[in-house]
Amino acid sequence: MTTTAAGAARHAAVWADRAETAHETAKTRRAKGRELESQRLSAGARDWYERAEGAEKQRGTAVTMANMWANVAGVLHLVEEGESS
């Protein structure tokens, strides 16, 4: 399978969307944890905070992948245009 600059850019965009989704998920889960904490339900709050941490890790991976694919797209674009990187 040959990847083009456009294909790599699409991969970058998909990973960037995943990063944004994970960020929003983490925010929502932290808010739920704070809500349960305010109701003195610490075990439930802890669970939501742990879920938020998981989403934050997913976000980190997605950001890394988005950056990698963006870099690949840039290099492939140079190659496709006949320029040296």
C-alpha cells in the first residue's frame, strides 16, 4: 500500500479528531467525578477520575499519532513535489 501526502493528511485529521474526542470525554468524566465527590460518594468519584485518566492517556496517544501523520504528510508532499526534505 502506498501512502500519499493527502492520505497521510487524512490520517492526521482522524487522529486529531480522536484526540479532541478523548479530551472532551476526560472533561466529562472529571465533571462526573466532581459531582459524585460533592455528594460524598468517593468510591464512585474515584472510578470516574480513573476513567478520565484513561481518556487522557488515549488523548496523548492520539496527539502523538496526529503529529506523526502530519509530519509524514509534509515529507510526502515534498517528495511528490520533487523537493528534497
